[in-house]
Amino acid sequence: YAYNLSKLEYTPLAEKVPPNVSDLRGGYGALSLYKDKIYAVRHQAIREYEVGKDFTDFEISANSDAVSRLSGATDSLLYGDVLYVADTGNSRISIYDTKAQSYSVLVTPAAPTLVAATEGSMAAASETSVWLFEAGETQPVSFEGFNGKIVGIEGVYGKYYLVTDTNYYYVIEYLPLTNPDEVDETAPEYAWQKTGGKDK
């Protein structure tokens, strides 16, 4: 049975279920209420329901059929109102906007293991690559050719700082491109660029 927790009503008999109370049977082992959400342990999964509504499509389970299912997540970051998760097994970044209560994903060329964010962009990294997504974009700017495996990435004041397991550090930032001696009106003036060196 399911209970209307907003009105503290319940029914002992299925045939007497009042309006706006669902009769969902089978497999529920535990329930937990947080604000207007119910988290239910059902079989081998945890599912999220809205009070008075239905399954929200958020589920924690290795065998879930939910679109937002995570697989082997390795890193997460809450930046402002947005939660970014390195959804490694699905080769994507899963994004939950806590204010709008909405889910979305950004697909990465390979499996990400780290996430970072700063003003107007977010970045994902594997051991050998970094993919930078500007706000509103679904196609990343890609960076490779790092000396060693990437073990850390942070976004600070519009820049991304990376370190590798061979003590190399890198900075990815938005820098001017044009050469003052060469005027080309069609060339972009700025682009994301990588610089770096060895930490002594």
C-alpha cells in the first residue's frame, strides 16, 4: 500500500483507496520521506517518487531501466545549484539542477572519471583527455597530449587547473589567438588553450 503522507491518510483495504492515493504493491522493503519526495527501496533498487504523483525517473540501481541511471559513477561536484556526476560506465556527465529539479546529460567521447566547473563552463576528464563544455553547448572542446595520467582537475575563476601522476601541471583558459602582426578578420580572437610544465 502507499500512503498520502501530505495528509497523513492511509487505507487498510485496497478496495477503499481514496482519490490521489496509489495502491503500489510488491517488493517495497523500506520508505523514507524527504520534503516532497519519497525514496522507496524496491527489490534491488532505490526509487524516487513525488508525493501525490508517480516515479520521477530517478533511480539508484545496477539494473535500473531509468534514463537517468548511473553506472560506475566516479566523481561528483555541486557547483551552485547544479550537481555534476562523472557517469563513467555510461560515458557521460549526468547533471541534476537542484533548483529546477531537472535532469540532463552531456555525452563525452570516452568514459570520464573527474568533473569540474567554473563560471560559464564545465569540464570532464579521463586519465588522458579533458572535454570542456561551454554553457548551453553539447559538443566539447577536447584536449589531449598530457604528460602522465590526469589525477586531478579544478575550476577556479574561469580557468581549469590539472595535475598528472608525473608531477606535471596544466592550465586550460580562454586566451587571445590573433597575432597583432597578422590581421585575419575571419579568425577567432579567443579560444580555449592549454599551457603547462613540470612541478619542481
